[in-house]
Amino acid sequence: MIKELHYKYYVFLDKIDNQIKENLLKFNNINIIINIQSNDKNNLNSLLNIIKFSKKNKIPFLLKNSFQKCAQYNANGVFIDSKNKTRIRPISIKKEFQIVGSVHNQKEYFQKLRQKCHIIILSPLFYTEKYSHNQILNILKFNQISREWKVNLCALGGINFNNIKKTRMIKIEGLAFRKLINEKNLPTI
């Protein structure tokens, strides 16, 4: 049963519906990552609904690539994607403010260390449509990397209900996912 896993969970959302709301409430220790960069009013309304839901249910949320928006929306942290190379300037932030970064290789790892990330999301762990089979890390490569890197690691990529138990074999602090949250009949995690 999955209930034995005690990870910090990160879910990437760009919309929210009743199924997703129901699934979010089944998780302990979940954080929502939101991309609020869009200028599209429909998209912005959808993102504001996610923020409203997060605040109402006391679910921490992180905004993608913008410290300024984090202050504006009183976010719990910032998510810095692998393409973001900007230097992070010290600003007055909350004590519990999270800085989470995403990487795919060693070069990006060192960049995220310079950006003072507390948690680094390494991907892709399992197969996804975005990455070919020879680009995925899988359990063995992920464990080799996690031994070398002295940071809290989180796994991302292809995580679903069928392979989530395999994550017990890797040294991680958390899991990040996009599609798992959409599954119907998701058990309490």
C-alpha cells in the first residue's frame, strides 16, 4: 500500500477541477507548483482558482520563476525551472519560503546550487512522451546521481500509480508529478 511512503509531494497544475481537488485532498504533505507567467485572462483566472483553493485548504503553493509574483500572491515558495539561469538576489522572504529547482544534468545541478535551491527535482525518472527511452534515468542511474549530489532530491517524470512503489528503491525526499493527480479512484496517499 502506498500509505507507507512519507515523501513531500509536488504537483504541477495549470487548471483545477473537482476530480483534481478531491485527489489533492488525499495527499499528506503536498505542494502545488503553478505557472502564473501567462497574460491570458482565462488562464490567469484558472491559476487564481488554484491559489484560492490552496489557501482555503492550507496547501502550500509555489509559483514558477518569479519572486515578485510570490510576494504579490503570498506564495510559500518559488519553483525555478531548468531553463532559468538568472542569478537569485537575496530578498526579504518568509522563513519557511521554499526554493525548488528542476534539473536534468550535472551542469543544471550546479546552476541550481548557485540559485540556493533547497530541493532539486531531477527528471526524468521513468518514461514519458516528452523523453525517449534512452533519456530516462530509471532507478539505477538515479541512485548513482543521488549518491554524488549532496542535496535533497525529488524525482519527476512518468510517475504514476503503477510505478510509484518503485520509488522506494531510490534515495529521495519527495516526488513530483503532473498526470498522477488526474487519475480517477486515486487512493489516499
